[in-house]
Amino acid sequence: MKAILEFNLDNEEDLLSYNLCNNASNLHSCLWEFNNKLRVMCRHSENEEACKIREMFIEYLNHYKIQL
């Protein structure tokens, strides 16, 4: 199975979509690192605020069906 994405880079809307697709792996890495940082803060410092933020963050990820 193949998927081919095609963008008209002369079209501003397509260029924005292209940049979003092109940066998707960086976005995934950023979200994963942020989640991991919150997890460490929650576990090792017993930071209740970090735990609440992580729970909310995970709810957002689930809402948008994002798996890290």
C-alpha cells in the first residue's frame, strides 16, 4: 500500500499543509519529550502541578487520537 501526498507549493494554503506534513516528525518528538519531562517531574519530585498538567495533556492527546 502506498500513499502519495502532492502539494502545489505556489499555493499558500498548500505550502502551509506541506510544511505541517514536513514537520510532523519534529512535532511528534516534541510532544513525546514534553510528556516524558512531565512524567519524570511527576514521579521523582512528586510535583502535583506537573501530574495535573500531564493528565490534561494526555486527555488532549487522546481527544485528538495522538499516540506517542
